[in-house]
Amino acid sequence: LTRRKLLGTAGATGLVLGAAGGVVGYTAQPSRATPLTSVGAGQVMFHGKHQPGITEGLQARGHLVAFDLAAGAGRREAAALLRRWSQTARRLMAGEAAPHDDTDVARDAGPSSLTVTFGFGHSFFGRTGLEKQRPVALDPLPDFSSDHLDKKRSDGDLWVQIGANDALVAFHALRALQKDAGDAARLRWQMNGFNRSPGATSHPMTARNLMGQLDGTRNPKPREADFDQRVFVSESGTPSWMANGSYAVVRRIRMLLDDWEKLSVAAQESVIGRRKSDGAALSGGTETTEMDLEKTDAKGNLVVPINAHARITRPDQNGGAAMLRRPFSYHDGFDQDGVPDAGLLFVCWQADPLRGFVPVQRKLDRGDALSQYIRHEASGLFAVPGGAAEGEYVGQRLLE
Ligand code: HEM
């Protein structure tokens, strides 16, 4: 029996909203047994055109993990691993037990909008003899002058993103996938993150980050005509195994919170160009009011400063470059001197990093008001293939 059948996981019906107001998933059918709350019952489909974990709303808990193939493991072992991983992900996302030796950590809970997303790093293709299939878009990111990157916590052959609205469900998935790796791949780095829990605010809102700002306001929205074109490789895109896939840029960005928190709220708002309380642009209105880039105050100064983060990251200031930001916050304790090791596990999704992250980060590197309060400490770029069809595993079109 599956965990779902054993426990009668279904609860309320209808859409479950994530912290950012995005649709997290659909709940299961009405249940005959004790219903779970809507948080536990949230379920995202594993099979589909795109992989899960890209357009769903932010989840309360996340693990980002990179693996390197073991010495001697090549294409065959990688294909078998992706097949095992896909099977486990499909089952756990449906609220079922792991295929082998389930640890019971997620027992009693529903899938809690669990998503598992798989990607390939630049080094994967050399290790598996698939260089000819390596997308040009995976060329290493350029160096940025503000980078303080720890190579040990950067890159990797394989990348797994796990997200769920329950910490135990997320950990359960992490452990199952790590065990599936077996002798084929070894953990390279792991980062743990979090977001607001669904239901923590009186109504669904854009989430706040650890600097206290509403973060995600101007993200591309699935209802917008150019959303797919910005975020996903097209059906006819190259290489063909990346059809309906996307590229994820991952940056561990430490926030220098001691410095940031010394600023007045007004100074913090000038750094971003938006109000802290409600996320409205400093030119006025509400969170969704269009920013007036030309507006000046009585002294003739721009009300949204020329180097404000939310001004200079706009697509219309970067030749149309856009990305879907879907981050987790992190807090890994304190350094010896009491400085918090906390910030943003910045994950952004785009059809082509050269039309998304790269030009915007270049611009930020040249003079963003936010730069002196943050530090990029690790980096990764991964090719995330399209979703697996029924009976298929993720990456099959590359590996078969
Ligand atoms: C917008 C915070 C790093 C790209 C924003 C906003 C905030 C923010 C508060 C305004 C609200 C919104 O539209 O979401 C931060 C923080 C960062 C960070 C705290 C680091 C810790 C980055 C990086 C990039 C980036 C590294 C890309 C290279 C953007 C983009 C927008 C934005 C594209 C929206 C611009 C628009 O379409 O109007 N960010 N950000 N951010 N940020 Fe960042």
C-alpha cells in the first residue's frame, strides 16, 4: 500500500497558494479518512511539459544539492541514476513511500507540495562523453569583480533542487535521493533554505527576504505572453534534448546584515528604490504600480535613485534581459565573531543565461547600491531538461 492509501492523505479541495501567492499545487480528491490540512495535501505533478519546482510558488523549506559522478561512472551509470531518481521523485511527490527502505520520516504527512528538480552542470558532459550534446548556454558564467566564490560549494556534475512546505517531507526526499545515488555519485555540496510558511500571513503576499524587503514583485508571471519565451527553451530549441527545459543560475549570496541593519529605513529604501513596508516604488502608488523612472523631488533629484537595485535590474534597462527569481533564504549560524552567515540562495530561471542573469549581474557589478551589503559566495549554472512524460525519466532524451 502506498502512504497515500494508508493514510488517506486527501483533504480540502482546490488550489493551494504559496507564500508568494503563486499556485503551489492541486490538492488530492476529497478523502474518506481523516483529512490533512491544505498544507499537507498540496500535491504537484511530477510528469509534465516542464519539470516541477520552477513555476510553483515558493515553498517553506528547500535543499539545493550538487553531486559529482563517482570515478568510473559514465553515461550508463548516469542514465540508471536519473531513472532511479525520477522514480523516487514521482513517488514522493505523490505522497507515496520511497521505492526502497523508506525511512518513515515523512510518514503521517501528505506530500506538502514537494517538488524535485534535476539539472546537469558543465562538467557532466565531459564525464559522460556527451560533449557534443553540451548546450552553448552552459558555458561557464563570466567572472564578476564582486565574486568571492568558494569553488568547493560551486558547480557540480548534477544538481537537485528539493522544495516542500514541510521540513520533514523535504528532508525525507533529500535522504532518499542521496541513498539512490549509491556508488554512482557523491555529494559535492548542500545548501538548506527556507521561506515563509503558507498561512503565516492573513492573505497570500509576495514573500520577504532576510533584509525585510518584499522580494519577487516584478517576477515574470505565467499569464504574461512572453513568460514561456523568457523562462523556457522552446519546443524546437537546441539542443533538442533541452526542449521545454530551462537554465538555473544558483548563487549563494550572503547578506551583510550587521551593515544593512545600521541603515535607516529611508536609506534602505533608497538602496532598493522601493518602500520596505509594502514594496511600492518610491515614485508612489502600491506594490504593483509601475515605477516612474523620471520622477524628481522638489530639489530635482530622481526619487528612484539612479543606482537603486529595482531600477537597474529592470528588463527595459538591460536590453530585455529577464529571469524568474525563485529563491530560498538561508541561515547557517554565526561566524566566530558573531556575524550571521545568512542571506539568499538565489535561484533564477531563464531560457538563456546570456539573456537573463549574465547581463543583469554585469550591470549590478558595475554599481548597484545593494552591492556593498551582499557577497556572492558560491555559484552554479545548470541545464534543467524539460519534464518527463509518463513512463519516461528526466534527461532520458539526453542519456538513452
Ligand atoms: C528586484 C532584492 C540579488 C535581479 C528586486 C527587488 C528586491 C530585490 C527587494 C524589488 C522587488 C522585486 O521586483 O522583486 C535582492 C536581494 C538580492 C538580490 C536582497 C541579494 C541578496 C539579485 C541578483 C539579480 C537580481 C543577483 C540578478 C543578477 C533582480 C531583478 C529584479 C529584482 C531582475 C526585478 C526587476 C524588474 O523587473 O523590475 N531584488 N535582489 N537581484 N532583482 Fe534583486
